Amino acid sequence: MAAGKGQGRGGLIAAYLLVLTLIIASAAFVFGFEGGTPRIAEPAAAAAAPLTIGSLAVPPKAAPAKPILPAQFRGFAAAELIDMIEVTDEGQRLPLVSPSGWMPWIAYARRFDPAGPPARVGVLMINLGASEALMKRAIDELPGEVSLAFLAGTPDLPRWLREARERGHEAYLMLPVEDPSGSAERGIRSLQASAEPTENLRRLRAAMARGEGYVGFVIASAGPVSQSESAVRPLLKEIADRGLALIEINPTPATAAVHRLTVELGTGYARTADVLDYKLADGGVAGNLDRLVAWAGETAPEQPPRHGFGVMQPDDQAIDALLAWFRRRPERPAASFVPIIGHFECRDACMARMRAQPAQFRP
């Protein structure tokens, strides 16, 4: 029963004629906010009637309250948030596994309702930050279930991460790796396969310190760093040691070490090869999403529920198409639409770290 509506309605009210008016006023004050009016005789009529003892009318039974869904994000006291930050001698604020065991990739993940269809789909919008207008559109207009990944070099990144969270979006940072086919990220030095491990770690920590409250990093393509185990191992170990997760886009056999290392190091990992805004796809964004939902919703005996997510770039046309797709979603879809946390895998070493702090599993 809803708060404020569980007070008892029964009970006898003894009334004396000399104080009847006071009783009426008191009853109206105590019970009026409940929405029912006590059945008490008018004072003039009561004065001529013999003394009686009656009871207040029982109000109609309240409709059962709707179940309360959990908050979109876990709430933490200020001291708990401070425990998930390391302040270095250089003044950098880096993510940290707290003394009580909280890992940022769990602490900052967006919750979702597990009561929906067991099949799951999701969308990750990547490379936000190059255009402030597109970044603002993505944060303000897209449903909170759409996860967002920001360029680490985004100006005023802490503010945008905070606004994304306030709008319900789970947030990630793009791992600033060298990309021979693309341009370097503004304001931050990229990770390079040819750089010394200590230098790459310095650059990675500089990216980590750009903001707070993100789940982990997104590595966007199969480049020189992800194809070199000697280059990527110390980076993934730093990510794992600090309690962050990793998403890999367009994994290939040449980058198999990335997945293997996340399993070994015990961090959350998700991957996809689905590019939803691929221009030549039949039906564009909507068609790709429909195909993803149809695939996830397929069922077969003894087949576990499927899940998958796709990525897209921040573009007005793509955002418009995604919003239109959400508007026409059926009331009972074949698959739940969930943030990317709902698509992670957590294997043996990862689960061992999770079990070390059972409070992380609270709903």
C-alpha cells in the first residue's frame, strides 16, 4: 500500500454533545488527507438526538501500488565515492577499487529492469565530443538506455559526463589508441604500439584522469596496439587493476589477445561487430536494429537467451533515425532494450573478484 495510506480506519469515536463541534474539526484534520470524509451528523441534528457511539466509515480499498523500480544508478555517500578515487602526487584523480571492494565498472553502471524479455539488445553511441551540438543532442534527446562513449580529449569532459549520468546514460571513455586510418584525438596523446610500456601507461592515466563516473574504456578498431600483446597487456592490466571494464568494437582474429587478457585479468568485457549506421545497409539504422532484435528474439529448445548491441556515430541523421525507431517500438517487444552493462561477460577471474564484495550484487 502506498506511503501515507496505511493508517487504520477503524476504531470507535466517543462523542459528547458539548464537544461535538471540536470532534468534527479534529476528525476532518486527521482523516481529510486520506481522501475520505467521515460520516458525522450535522451539529444541529445531533443536538436533538440521544447520545450515540458510532464509527467512521471505512474508505474504499486502495488499488495495489505499482512496483517501484530501482533507481537508474546506485547511490553512494560522499566518502564511498572518495574511496573510488586515487589522487596521485601529480594531482591526477584516477579510478580505484575501493577498500570495501567496489569496482567502478559495477558502481557506475546503469541499472535496468530484469523483468523484461530475457533477450536483450542495446546501442552504444561512440566518439562523442568532437561536436558539442551533437553531444548535447545525444545526451538530452536519446533514451537513457542508450549508452554513450566520449572522447577522452573532450573539452570540459567532467561536465558532460555528469550531464549524461543525470539524463540516465551509462558513460564510457574511448581508449585513445593510434589509428593509422584516422586523425589523432585532440588534446591528448594516443597510445602507440611503438611506445615504451611506461610511456603508454602515463598516457593511459592521463586519459583516465580526464573525468569520473565512467564504467570503462571502448577500443574502437583493430589497430596496432590491440594487435600487439606486448603493447596491450600492460594497458589492460592497468584497466583491470583500477576496476574498469572494456568494450571492443570490430574484434578480429588478430585481436584475440584482447579478449583472452580480459578473461585472465578478471575484468568485464563486451564486444560487437554491429555498426548500426552503416550507410549501405538495407533500411539504415532502423533496419539494422530490427534485424538485431529479430536475431536476439529467436528461441530454440535449451538455447540460452541471446543478447547483442550495436554502435553508431554521433550524427544528426543517425540520432533522428534512432529516435524514430524508439517511437514505433511495440508495447511488448521481442527483446529488452538495456544499457551496455547488460551485455558484458564476467568469467571465472572476474566472478572471483565480484564475490569478494557481495554488496555489489544488491539490486
